[in-house]
Amino acid sequence: MTRDAHEARSRTGRRSGDSGSKVAILAAARLQFAEYGYDGTTIRGIAAAAGVDPALVHHFYGTKERLFAAATELPIVPSEAINAALASREPGRSLGTHLAYSALALWERADMRGAFQAMLRSALTSEQAAATLRDFIAEAILGPVASAAAGADAGNAAYRASLVATQMLGLAVGRYVLRFGPVAQASKEELAVAIGPAIDRYLTGDLGQAGRGH
């Protein structure tokens, strides 16, 4: 069934702004994200499926990113976490090392670990889940990372941010899903120091011929 059909079927019986509406919005969001992916899901479509006004969705959850985080049980809003990490770097620590350590610290929070690992495993086994995660990363995560690279090479900022994403996602899969022994057993600091220089190069270094024209 198309989203328009869902919306047409759901426009009757609008709910009042109570806790039942909040639960209905979250349930509708989970179904919409699963069916249409992150890019294909809209606040308006979720509101229609839940039988509420779009303003009520914004009232309870704010943005689509915040609603996606709630639907997937992520305890943080990724773009806000990245911006906070970018603003809190200690003097003398490279940006790449700082970002790597900040990501590992988030991933290993007790309230974050289960949801994050479930998301990774789903993306590895489901094409739809992989597309949803990719689109979410592109919108919510790559933007803030690209802003960190823009000063060095504004024309390639998105490409640089994507390279950072491949590095970090590879680390996440190797550490938490495949559990490669040395990587799984290393400390956050050890991994951040090892991977940081590669991230620094992706952010601000010479990418060679392949980095041009993206």
C-alpha cells in the first residue's frame, strides 16, 4: 500500500494531544520507517497514520531525527551528540582522535549499546534496514562531520565525511558484531589513537586524485 493510501485511510478519527497520541505516533513512526525508510518517511505521513495533526508530532518529538531516535530506542540524537563532541575537543588532541573516542564512548554507554548493536545487525542482514540506516546517517551524521571538513576542502566535504563514516562503521562492525579479538579487546583510547590519524586525513588531508570532483 502506498503512503498516500495510508494517509487517506488514516485521516479520520484524529486523536487529542494525550499520552495515547504519543504512543500512537511512535507506533506509526516505527511502521513508516520500516516500510518507507528514513528518506521516504515524513512527519506528515506519520501524523496521518497515527490519526493526529502534524503539529502534534512536532510537539512530542520535535524533528524527524528525534522521532527516529525514539522509534529505534536510541537514547541520544546523533547530530546533537556529534556537535557536542566537536565543541568539546581538548587542546592538543587531534580532531580525528577526539571524534573516534567520542563515538566509542557513546556506543559503549549502557543505555546505548543494545539499540546500536541491533541497528548494525539489522543493516547487515536486511537491505531495507541498510538503506534506512544509510539515509539516516547521510542526513543526521554526515552533515555535522562534513562541516568539520569544509574549511580544508569545501568542495569535497561530503566525500570526506563519507570516508569518515566508512572508517567508523567498519570499526563498529568489527568491534561489536564480528568481534575481532584484538579490536574487541582494545580500550577506547587505544582504538582512538590508532584510528584518529586516518580520520584526520579523511577530514583535512590529501585524498589524492580520487578526492577531486566529488
